[in-house]
Amino acid sequence: MHQAAELLSAQYHPGTGIYTSFGRRWHRHSPRAGIPLRDALRDANGLAWIVATERPDLFLHEEWALAISGDPVATAVQRATLKKGPRYYRMLTIVERFEPKIEIYKRD
């Protein structure tokens, strides 16, 4: 998460939003990245999270996505691109021994 926070602190612009499934884990690192929790679309957001995850082509508007490879966020970002919704490209993949692969996407 430290590498993710470093990248985002350098490139994130307040108010553009980040879509993530990290919940509490991200909550601890978001201040280091300079991202207020109110900018994060996450599972605690209820209906907004559900519609963005189920229909990313229509309801996913965040500029950034922070995912674990294969999780609902990574899947939604890929589905959005396939359904001619917002296009995201992978900015960084973080691989650490014995940890899940973390992917950071930016909206095109």
C-alpha cells in the first residue's frame, strides 16, 4: 500500500475520486496519499458502490481505481472498457511476496 500511496500522492487531484474495495485497509493509507475518504467510492457507500460495480459503463465516474487483481473493482474497470464505458489503463502493478497483486488504474 505504501507504493500505491506514493503514486497517488504525486498524481491524484482532489475531488476526482477513487474507486476501491480496500475499505479499512485503504482508510489507513489514504491520508498519506492526500486523498480524503469522502473522495473514495467503496463498499461502505452502499447503492453507489453496487451500481458502479454492476454497471460501470453507466455509473463509474471516478478518475482512479485501486484494486486487488481479480476483485470486483478490477473486474468492473475491465467490464467498463469492454462495454464502451469509461476506459481505464493500468498505471502500476505492485507485486510483493505473499501478498495479493495490487493494481492501480487511471481513467483515460
